[in-house]
Amino acid sequence: MEHPYLFFVKLFELIGLDHFAHTYPHVIYSWVVMAILIGLGFLGVKAVTLIPSKGQNFFEILISGLEEFAVSITGEEGRWLLPIIATIFIYVATCNLIGLIPGFFPPTASINTTLACALTVVVFTHVIGIKYHGASYIKHFLGPVWWMIPIILPIELIGHLARVLSLSFRLFGNMMGHELVLAILFGLAGLFFAPLPIMALGIFVALVQAFVFFLLSVMYFTSAMEHAH
């Protein structure tokens, strides 16, 4: 999809990186999202007080809510997963929401970004499995009895590949579809505020998609922590 104006793409053009800017806008805006989150994290830590401000209250509620929700699925044993699962939700949600700002491109509207996130989740799932079960983690892929291995193993491998496709294409499809609708409406009736209802709906879609990605990630992590049956 050709965007009429992307602020940071124009910025890279000014320093002579035209080809990179037009080929990889999702990379540029991923950097923007990371810079925003790192900046907010730094300010958040710096401004922590015994009497919390509104911003501190918001982030405390957000993080504690994500933690308690995840623990309700994984159990107390999964509390150590908070850093990665909170990062997943906050990063994906910010990537989704940033596309609602004129001149910005949501990195999750590129299959490259969503595929990278999905691969990170799936690889970390197996890291968790090995951490909890060691070499016996292979039993998750072999089935309850040895003679079922030729049947169960291919099914399990296909299932884990499907996780990557499911996580990446669901998020990519929703965000790209929203971007296309917004671009068409801005082109046809931008001056008459016709896109505003779609933008309002876009906030809801962005948060729901981030939550779905977060929820599926937690479920995959939990399955790796459980004993094979």
C-alpha cells in the first residue's frame, strides 16, 4: 500500500536513505515505537513516588492487570514470565495504535513485523519447555505410546508451525485491512471527518488484537510448562 505521507520516511529521505525508507517503513516505525517505549519507561521509573501520579497509577494498573491475568492462566509458577508477556502486549498495542496518528505507519501492518513477533513467541515457548523439562520436553511431540510417534510427531510439528502462521497472519491481516480502509476514506472524504468513526473503531481493534496476541502467547507458554501426557 502506498502511503501519501509518512513523516519519518520523509525524514530518512532528507538524509539520503530514500530506498531504505520506502522499502522498510515498518522497520523505521518499529524503531520509533521502541524509542517511545524506552522513553516512557525511563520517565516512568524516574517519576516513581510514594504518592503516585495519574501516569504512574495508569502503568501500575496496566502491569498488575497483565500480571494477574497471566497468573490466573499459568499459576503462580508463571509470574516470572511478566517481563516478556507485558512487553508483548505493550509493544504490539503501541505498534497498532501508532497507525492512527496521521503521518505514522503501524509496524504490525507489515507481515515482517508480525512474523518476527510470532517467531519470538514460538521459540521462547520451546525455551520454556526445555527449562522446565530438559530433554524430556521431546515427549510433548511424541504422544503417549511409542508406536504412535509416526502419527503424532508430524501433527505436532504442523501444529507448532500453524502457531506461527496464526499469530502473524491474524495480526497482520487486521492491521493491514484497517490501514486500507483508513487510506481510502481519507482519500475520499478526509476533510469531512468521515474516517473518524473508523479511527474510533481502530482503537478498539488495535487493543483487541494486542490482547489476542498476548493471550495466545500466555497459553503457548503455559502448555510448554505443563507435563506431557
